[in-house]
Amino acid sequence: MTPERLRALLDDVAAEAVAQDRLPAEAADGAPAGPLFRPVLPRGEGEVADWVTPVAQRWSRALSLTPRELARVLAAGLVARPEVAAVEVAPSGLVTLTVTDEARGQVVAAVLADPTGYARGMPSGAVPPAASPPGSPPTSTPDPSVSDRLAPARRAHARLRRLVRNAEAVGVYQRGQGARDRLADVAERLLLVALADLPQRLAAHEGDRARQERALLDLAGLADAWHLPLRPRTVDDPDERVHGVRLGLARAASLVLRNGLHRLGADAPERM
């Protein structure tokens, strides 16, 4: 579930509320321009939501409503959608969403479907470069100072590539999510949301290298905090399907880190 998909969902909910006379007709034109959703910071042990949006605060004046009034209408429509597991409305009008495990995990397929372009920042209308093997260098010569600053992201990429190699070596096959093998651990949830958010975050800070590097390092930190196994621990362990699902996440996260590193002028080593 990417910010773009969340915006489309929000616009659908607003249009539906207009049709039900719960919002003014102007709401059918869609939510205000600009980024609307950002990841929620962890609030406590085992207490995790996915996205927060100030859309009601930014949009309410144009609709002659208070932020809380608008937020409650939007929340009622959002929680009825199959992709949404829970919605909270703060007194200020901030809306916090938790999406379903299935919806959250869709970003893996989105990354794997665009392995050279996702988070790469290709100009509009440009043709993405041909797929390159994992660990290949960026098209331009890496800047040593950039590579040094982004060393944690480079190490995180190398670690993920090692996990993928080791899983493949023992016969783990990549699988999509199923009913009983979803990516639902807190570390996985945080990583999935960060993968979905990174293209928006990098684009929002285009021209501000420090913030772009910070965004990539934040993603690397979440990748390093993910320690669930991608393969059986012992020879007696069953070949659980969840290992194949986690293999897909590891591949997706390594691709996003690689593309981000190349975008910022650093290499993405296969081994470190």
C-alpha cells in the first residue's frame, strides 16, 4: 500500500461521501495536492499503526468543516474498505490508519515488478536502464565521500544480499503471501511501510542531499532490525512457506536500497 494508493483510496471515500450527502460537492474534486501520508513512528511495545495523514486539517477549511468533523467522515469511509484494518481520529483531526497485512505486503510485488526504477527517481518519460545483476555499480563513478556517509546503507544492502544467497542455497523459493504466512511481525511491518514511503520521501527532498541520505539511512536501519529467518534453522525444521515470503521481502528491500544508493551516487556492494 503506497502513498499514491492511499490517496486514491481517500479520494474514493470522499466521492462516496459526497454521493451520500455527507460531504460538500467540492470534496469530489479530490484531496489537496502534495504528500498526504507519512509513516507512523512506533508508539510502544507491540503498538504499531502504519500511516498518519493531516488531510482533514489541510482540507477542512475549503469544505467549511472543522478538521475533526471531516476526519470522522473520512474515517468512517476508510474503515469500511477491505484494505484498511483500523482507523483512529485524534482530537486535532489527524487520521491514523492501519492497513491489512495483505495490503501492506503489496509493496513487495510493486518493487519486484520495477526492479531498476523503484525509488530510482527516473525523469518523466525516461526509459529505465536495462536490468543489471545484483551488486552492480551505479552508472556514474561513485563519490567516495558519499559512499562513506552511506556506509550503513551499503552494509545493509550487502547483508540482505547475503540472506538471499543463503536462502537460495538451501532451496528456499520465493512465494507470495498466503492466508497463514503473511509478513505481520512488527519489524516486517515497519520495513514494508518504509519501502512504500521511500520514493515519496526522496522526491519530497529532491535537491536536499542531507535529507535524502537520512531517508536512505533510516530505511537501512529498519532493514538491519529485521532478523526473522529466511530459511529453516535446522535440518529438521519444516520448509515453511513463510520463508519464501520473507525471501521476497529481502529481495525487494535490497533492490530499493540499491536503487537509492545509485540515485545518490554510491555503490551497492554484494559483499562487505
